[in-house]
Amino acid sequence: MVGKKIQTMRYSDEELALIKRTFADNYELLMAIRKVMLQMTLSGSELAMLLVFKQDDIFNVVSKTLLPELDGDLPFNQNVDLFMMINIENKSNDEALIQISSQDRMIKYFKQQLQSLRGKNDEKIKFEDFSILEGKNQDNAIADIIARNKIVGYTESNLNQLLILAGQKEETVEETVERLKKNSNK
């Protein structure tokens, strides 16, 4: 391990470089991904942009962003999956079950939509159905609305994360220290 650079964040240096190459100055691609994730209509040019997801490396980094999975090789405090993001402490069993159910629906939906990025359009779960209340019992209606809202919010925040990572300037440790010194003198 001597001399080997220790990875400190969820994305490797190679993945960060790929994010920069793919998404820097490519806001339109991120918007097209959002449309796929929310089952919105795509233009012909957006469909053409999505051909990039035929490449496994780009698909894998977007999948890692939108549907993180536990990975024993990740740095400490970077391991996460979507079930970890629900809080069921201090909730009744019924309330906890609704939260678990909504998260499960979100995960299944994301798995489906990630395949749509690759052109596999077998959409059995319809986004618009999450907000239809008719014919659902109370628990299912609540779980669906929670899942819907989480899908929108999670998609937005994680695509924004890719946008931010793509725009980050690369700097050495020395340059970072110098920049921080300059900023603290202001």
C-alpha cells in the first residue's frame, strides 16, 4: 500500500475524469437524463445524445450516482445505498412500512429507468401512476406519493452533483492551500 494513492471519495480519479469529459459543457445531456428518469418526452437530438449510454463506463458512473450500491472497496464513509436513506426510527410499524415501501418503489423505478437510458424501454412502472390515488388503499397512495417526490428530488440533486463534479477545476494540494490562504485574507 506504500506509494498507492488512497481514494477518499465515492468516485475514483478515472470516474471523475469521465464525468468531466462527459458532462462538462454538456448541460443538455444531463437534462436528457432527467427527462428519461421522469419519463418525459425526448426530442430527436436528446435521443441521439443518449446513445452515449451504450458505453458501459458512462452508464456505470451514472448508475453509481442514481442507484448507489454497497461496495466493500469504497473508502470509509462513502458506502451508501438507497435503503440507508430512510429513517424509520421513532415511527410506528405502519409508518415505517410506508417509508420502506416507498423506498422500494423508488429503487425498482430507478432500476427500470436506468435500463431506459440504454434504450431498453420496457417501462412497466409508470411515473404518472405514482400520483394517481384512485383505486389505491391509503397506505399505497401515501407510499406512491412519497416515492414520486423522492424520485424527483433525488434525480434533481444527483444530476446536479454530476454537473458540479464536471465543472470542478483540478488543482494540486499546493494550489488548494494557496487558494484557501488567499480567500482567508479577504
